Amino acid sequence: MARYPQGVTSFIPAYQPYEVDFNYVNQVLGYKQNQYDQNWKQLNQLYGQLYYANVTHDMSEQKKQALIKDIDFNLRRVSGLDLSLEQNVSQAKQVFRPFYEDKNLMYDMAWTKNTAGQRMRGENFKNSTKKDMQSQYWDTGMRAIDYKTQEFKESPYEQIRSVGQANYTPYRNVNKEALAYAKEMGVDVQSVSWSPDGRYIITTQGGKQLEEPLARMFQATFGNDPGILDVYRTQAYVNRKDFAYNNAAQFNGDKNAAEMEYLKTSYQQLAVDNKARTNSLKSQSRVYDTAINTLQKKYDQTKDPQYLDAIESYKLNKDIVDNLIRQSEDAFSQDSESKTSETSSGFVNPYGDIATLRSRVDAGMANKLMNKDINEAAVNYATTHTKMDVKADQYKVMEVQHGYNMAAKAKQHEYNMIEKQFELTIADQKKKIEDGVGELKNGKFQIKDQYNFASQRISADGTVTAGDTDIRAAVEEREQTIFNTSKETLKTTLTGLQEMIASGTLSDAKATELLGGKSIKTVSEQLQKDDLSTNDIVTLGNGINNYFSTTAGAGLLATDKLSNPTAFRTSLMDLKTQSMQLIAAQEYDKKLTGIIEDRLVNDGFAGGKFLYDANGNMRSEAEWKQLLKDNGLYDQVYKYYDQDADWQERTARAIEEDVPWFALPARGFGKVIEQFSDTYDRVNPYTIIKEKAEQTARDKYVLKEAGTAPFIGVGFNETGMFANASVFDVVPGYNTKNMQQVQQIWNILGKQDLDDSDRYSVSFKGTSRTAYNSGKANKITGETKLFADFFRDLNFKDEGKIMGNQARIEFFPIAAGDSDTQAIKIYPSAKWMKDNGYIAGYNKEGDITQAGIMSASQAADILANGATLFFPEGELKGTAVADAVYGDPIKNYIDVMGTYTEVDPMNPNYKMTIEKGTFNGYNIMQQFRNYDENTNTVFIDKTNDYMNYQVPGKGLLNARNIFFNEVTPRLEYEIGEILKQQNK
């Protein structure tokens, strides 16, 4: 039997119940709960992402709602599963599987989310407080997103994944960036040309020549910048969409048809533009070839290395142009594999599918927009960065120096002969000084200014009420004459341009650019058909002059290639002057008609402010009526004229009610109605206001406010018209400039039948209208002979002082208070009148004691008032004295515009600026090249002078002509001679 081992006491274990390890259990349950919570959260988040996800396409929304409904049902079925178990989670996720397997739906959700983010990005730029961030916002970028969203919604659902993402494109200002880049890089282009005589090396930096290479550099720098390319692609895309939406109504509401029209038109235009651009580039390439050949010939003749630099510059430009030609020719080449398809409109899609056509057109339009901005940036920078330097050609300097040395020997003999003549000259000058004709000034003899230049005085004795003459009509008449002359000048200019094109030194494209986009043929046809306006002449004149004044080498090539470069240069300068005259007339006309309109309104004619257009032209009745309607005044103006059939009743009622006839905010037009009340005619309000305007144009106060009228040299004060009379002082027998002027007058008038009272009148009472009428009505014996004898005796030295020490003749550009009448006045002395039989005697006090051909009272009037000969305006046309009054274009221009500047079209170093000065004078600044003997260098010099307006030689115009036609070539010659001696 069993027993305990020896030494071991008995052991009976005690019963103890099981104790649960709650910590362990808690840990296990916590772990399971955590797994459950995480898996539930994961499923809940997944559900939320799907449930609250935004979509764009309507089909996506429908699918989403259907799937969510199915998911809700299936989720209830698995709701009892233990989500702490991974297999249950996997089973639950299978519920969402239809969502993930629908690729279109998932793409829509992602596309919509991205679009919202891009839209938010744009808003962030817009609302940023930082300027560099704000500058990246533009409405077009947001509109592109809107159009892309609409495009996505309207796409077939099975094709939505082919629709690209809608991204916001940050704005980039290419013009601003390009200018900053050019400034930072210090971009410049230098060219070397020679003056027409070959003596001066002209180095030009920047300017017009910089435009083309700068545009190419900008193209290379910014044309491949992805950010900038995106800006213009976005703009092109929005432009296409704008057209489709805005023009859909024209295609029965079909945006696709409208878009196809845009694509067709744009593609065809791009193809035409590309072809024109290619042809223009080829033409420019040929011009470069001609320039290179011309310069090469000069280098072969002179071996001057400067010509090589110019040749290299032209070759570089030609390489750039030739490269662009290749790019242009490839731009619209079709893929040989592409298939064409014809639309319902007959347009053949050269690329076969619409997507490719859209892409190519958008790319082409984007490139066109970018090129426009890049070219504008190049022009802006080039215009503001221009510098010119002129130096003497050392070889030509040596050549002239050699000529000087040879000429010096020949001159010595000439000096010996001059010395022999000197004594005779001194004797003659001494006699002139004794007679008061000449004087010594700064050690040199000269004729006194009073005998070489006319003085001026205000003529007021011919004033009358301004209403007797129509100044505006006179100005317009002169303006038409100048306009006709300018058209003839333009013909000479066009001939020069044609010769340059024929010689290959000017491209057709450049000539068209100079002519404002018109070909020479078109402008010539317009000239022939008389189809050019005043503004056309001004625009053409300015465009051509600016090119030749600012383009380095243009003058050199013109001088080298033209058959008559002098005539061409003269035509350029004349065209500028004529343009100034036309501008002055236009400005005066606009100012005068503006004053007339204000006066009409103040007098109660509310429609008065619409009577003239912006250029001072009176509107037609139809135009005026339309403006009245547009401004709500028609019913007031035409109230009585349109509504009442019986004129008598209408007039009586208007007079009785004392109400205005048309548009009178102020009462008082009843008198006008009374004026027509006895005619029983229906007077058109337009007729009335037109007649009132014409009457106002003669009002002396209106004309005074308008200022001096161009071309006719008259102004107005409170009493009427006044003009600056030209006063000529002469010494009989001395051929001074003043003598030449007055004899030129008599050479014309002396050949006329001065006894013809229909055309001429003689008065001893002054230059007024009364004197004029009296002279026509009362012929006096010997009155015309008096003038003939007076001008005859001016040719003889007055040793016996028959005419006095000097004689005076005055010219009046306006006389008898009429701009169509002019006059001259002479002042015979009593002794001269006695010796010629006009009187028989006078006493020491100068009183007439015995009559002769003239009565004592008539002779007394002559001595007191002078003798005046009236004649029609235009009688002296072509003479310096008449032309100076109303024919000086510079004076006319400055009197209206205030200042005038002209640059020599062939040499920009020579420049003249004239502005209005004090005391009816003018300040003249002249810029020219000069030589500094101290430093032996050529520099740009300036002078500032003041001059009164002088009659001989057209005054300011003469000063301008002397500077450009005499001073400029003389200075160029003298400087060239000096430099040749210096470097010999």
C-alpha cells in the first residue's frame, strides 16, 4: 500500500479559487478596442471622402449618388462585423470597391479638387499684401479656369480624362521684364557710317538700329521661358473661348460652330501673316546684302578697317534674319502623315483632328501676342537709349590738309589783287558811313540794320467792325493752298523712296511702315485721286522725317543711291514745314470753333456745343440731329418746327409765350422768332444755328479770344482788326535789302492799271475803310503818277536831298478792315513834291503856300497821312514782303503752338528750336558741330539768339533755311578742312 516517504510528514493542499488578471484582460480589450476604433475611423474617413467629395461633371454626380446609396445599404449588412479583425475590415472595404474601380469618377474627383486649389491660388495672389505677389494676379487667369471647368462639364463622360488640368497661370509682364533685362545687361548696338562727303565717321549707339537685334534677343531670352509662354497660351485660350461664347448666337446658339469659325479665321490669318512675315524677312535680307556689298566696295577702295566692322554688323543681322526665315517657313508646314477633314463650312482642317487644330491655332495666336509685346519693348528701350558721336576720318583729314597747302600758294596771288582793291572799298565804305547808310560794328563795316531789315508797328488806322470780314474763311483758303503744295512736295519724297527701294537700300516693308501702313503705290494713287486728308499729309510727313532723322546710315545710303539727293532732302524739310502750317491752321480752327460753341450755348443755343466736331468741322444737319437725340435735346430743339403745321400760329404762340424756339435754357429767343414771323416760312433750327455760328465767327470779341490768325497776320482788339505793318526805311540810290524789297513791290504794282477803280484805290486819309471807299469814289488828278515818280526817284542818289536823307514805305497785310485787301503807303517830302510839280511852294514851317498838280489841302493830307495805294490781296503773292506776312510757316506754327523744333533729316547733329519770346520776338536755339582750337576736338555747340520778326526772306523761315542750307554745309566743310590739316 502506499505510504509517505520516510521523514516526510503528511500534506493536504488547501483549495484556492481562480483569480482573473484584470490588467491583462484590460490590455487585451484595450488593444482590440483600439483596433476597432482605428479601423472604424479609417472606414468612416473613407466614406466621408467619398460622400463629401465634389465633382464637376453631371454624370459623375449621378454616379456618385447611386454608389453612395449602394454603399449605405451594404454598410448596414456588415455593420455587425467585428472591425477589430482585419479580415472583417477587408470585407467592409469591399463595399467601396465600385468607387475605386470607376476611373472616370475618381479622375473627376481629383480634377475638381485640383481646380479648387488652383482657384484658391489665384485668390491668394489677388488678396496678398505683397506687391510682387499681387502683380501675379490677372482676371484672364481666373477666366481660363472657368472656361476649362465648363469645357470639362460639357465633354463626353467617357472622354473627360483627356481634358487637361485647369491650372492658374501667374501673370508675367513681358514688357516690364524685358526693359529691366536690357537695362541690367547694358544692351547696346553701335554702327558706323560716313557723312555724304566721306569726311566724318558717325558712330551711333542705340536708336532705331537697336530695335531689331533687341527684339531678337528678347525673343531668345523670354520666348522660351515656360512661365511667359504659359501667360500667352492662357490669353490665346481665353480669346478663343470668348469668341465662341460671345458669337454663338450667330450660329444658332452653337458654340462649337462659333469656335470652328474662330479656328478657321485665325488659322487663315496666321497663315497669311506668316507668309507676309516671311516675305518681309526675305526683303530685309536682300537689303542687308545690298548694304554689305556697298560697304565692301568702299572698303576695297579705302582699306579703312571701320568698314569691316560695319560689314560684320550687317552680316550678323543678316544671319539672324535668315534664321528667322527658316523658322517662319517651317511654322505652318503640315505633317505629311496628317489627314485632312472638311467642315460643313468648306474649311479643310489641315491637321485632320480638331484637337490638333486648336493646339496649333492657340500656339500661333500666343506667339503673335508675345511677339507684339516683345517688339513694343524693343522699340521703347531703343527709343530711350540713343547716342551719336561724330569724328573726322583721319585719311580724309590728311587729304584736305594737302589740298589746303596747295591752295595756299594759289591764294597768295589772289590776296595781292584784293589788296589793290582794298583802297577803293575803303573809300566806298567811308562815303556810305557819311551818308548814314553804313556803320562800323566790332571793327567791321556793315549796312545799318534799319536799311536791311523792316521794322514793325501795329496798324490800327484800318480797323473796322470785325463782321465785315470772315477770317476763318480766309484761313481755310490759305490752308487749302498749302495743302495742295504739300501734295506736290510729297510726290518728290515718294520718288526718292522708290529710288531707294529700286537700289535695294530700303525694303518695301519699311517704306510701307514709314507711310503709315500704306504702300507707295497706294499713296501715289490717293494723290492722283485727291484722296488724302490734311491729317494724312501730317502723318506721312512726320513718319518719313522721323525715320531719316533717327536711323543711322539712312542719309548716307540716300546720298549714295538717289539721283537727286538734294531735292529729296529739300522735300523732307519742306514737308515738315508744310505739316506745321497745316497743324497751326487746324489748332486755330479748333480753338475758334470751340469759342463759337461756348458763345452759342451762353446765348441760349443748347445744341450749340454739338455743332462742330473735334477737328473744328461743322457737322451736317443729320449728324447734329443725331447728337441732339443722343443727348435728350431733340424734342426741345425741334418742338415747334416738327409738331406744328401752321407757321403763323406757331410763331404767334412763341412770341406770345416768349419761349425759346429750340433748347434755350435762358429766355430771350423770341426776337429771333419775331425776325422770321413775317415770312410765314418754316425755318429749320439747323439753318438758324448755322447762320448764328457764321455770324459769331465774325464777332470781334470772339476773334480777339482766338488770337492771331495764321497765314493772314491779323489779330483783333476791342475796336476791330489790327495787323503788324512792315516799315521799310531806305536811302535813295543805295541797294540795301530794304530797297530790294520795295522795288520788288513796285515791279509788280507799277505794271498794273492803277486807274482801274474796281481793283485799286488811292487815298490821302489813311488805310481805313472810309479812306478806301472815298478813294474809289473820288479820283484825284496825278494820284497814281505820284507813286510812279516816287519809286522812280528811289533809284538815284539824293545828293540834293530831294527826298530827304531817307524815304519810308509801309506795307499793310490787311487794309480797309478787310483781309482781302492790302496796301502800301509812301511819305513824300514837301521838297520832293515841289520839285516834281505836285505843289508850287511851301514855307519854312512846311505849310503849303501854293498848289500844283495837287491842291493845297490834298498835299497837306499827303504830308500828314502819307499816300496809300489799296490793292487786292494776292497781288504781291510770291514776293518776300507778302509771303513773310502770312506765308512764314514757322511763325504761323509758333504763334499757335508756342515752340518749333527741327532736326536735319540727314545729319541729326544740326538742330534748331524756336519759341515765342517777349516783345513779339522769338528765342532761337541752334545746335551744331563746332571745332575747339584749344583742345583740337570737334564738339556739339549751341547758340541762343533773340530776333524780331523780319519781313525780308520770310523771317523765321529764312533763318531756318540759312541755318540748314548754308550754315550746316559750311560748318561741315570748315571742320573737315581743319581736321585734315590737323592730321596731315
